[in-house]
Amino acid sequence: MDNKKKRAIVIIIGSVAFLVALYFMARPMIDMVSDPDAIKAYIESTGALGLIAFSLMNMMQVLIAFIPGGPFSFAAGYIWGVWLGTLICIVSTSIMSVIVFLIVRRFGRAFVDLFIPESESQKFSKLLRSDRVRQLLFIIYLVPASPKDPLAYLAGLTNITVLDWIVINLIGRFPGTFITALGAKSIEEGNLVLAGAVFVAAIILYLLGRSFYNKKIKKEAEE
């Protein structure tokens, strides 16, 4: 068995072990998923353990790139408030993004291919070779509805530094996470007027961001 297959087996076993452990830690929250108040009460009663379990779940959605991050931002805002909820989400997702980035730097394309389909990678192949890849990645992370988590893998194939990637994640993830957390906290407090305004603003930003991404960023990637 060659080294590439050995590394793949180790990564798969480690990922499965992580997911199993996470499932048992987070199972109470999963069982209460339809009742945000129950989840909030549970996490407040478990203290640091609940915070750790939630953060690990949020990190998992970066590792498994097809899991959406929006519900985690909403839950964090509902439970911990706008600022603390935003901070928890940004820090946990950024940590996992950096870990993925470093693993890709170590193992290269072999690790990327385990999680990202080749068709998805090809969409960004030219963008990742661009001389402006640092700026383009930053813009993509700022734009709502852009494919952030697949880029956590693909960014490791570029020549940007780890510090660049940390800054891109911390700043780029802030707007979308903050807006979602603000909407959740408004609902938790019963401020439906603010919640409705945030919801409308989020829809508008989503549509504008999607349009900008399709017309500018995606086009430049294809060119």
C-alpha cells in the first residue's frame, strides 16, 4: 500500500472517530433541534461543555463542506446574543479553516480530493492561480452566499500565507454571521419588527451578493 492510500485511511478513520464522538456530545441538542429555548436552557445548564459541543459542531460544518453554516450562526445568536454568538461562530469556523488549510499544505491535492469533488475544484482552478488570489479570496468571503467552505480546502493549494488566511476568515466571515445572529437575538427577545427588518436586509444582501459573485468573481475565475 502506497503512502497516499495510508494517509487517506488515517484521515478517514480520524474523521469518523471525530464525528462519532461529536454525535454523542451533541446528541441532546440534536434531539431538541425544533425547540431553540430548550437548546438554550440545555447549553446554559451544561456551561463550558455545551459551548465546546456547539463549537465542535460548527467546526464540523467547515470540515464537511456541504453542511450550511447559517443555522449555527442563528443558534449562536439566539443562545449567546449578537456579539458573543458572532464571536463563537467566527472563531470556531476560522480555527477549522486554518486546520484544513495547514493539512492541505502538508498533504496536497490528495487530501482535497477526499472532501471536494473534482468538478467543484475545477470551478476555481484559474482563480486559485491568479496573481490576485489573496484579494479575490477576501472578496469572496465578504460576499454573502459565496462558497466559503470548499475554499477552505482549495486555499491551501495557493501561495497565500497562513496569516493571510486567518485575516480573510476573521474579517470575511463577520458580516454574514453578525446579521444572522442579530436576527436570531431579535426573535429571542420578541422584537419582531427588528427581526423582520434583518430578514429583509439579509435577503437583499443575499441577492446582491449572489449577483456580484456570479457576474464578477465567477466570471474572473472562468477567464
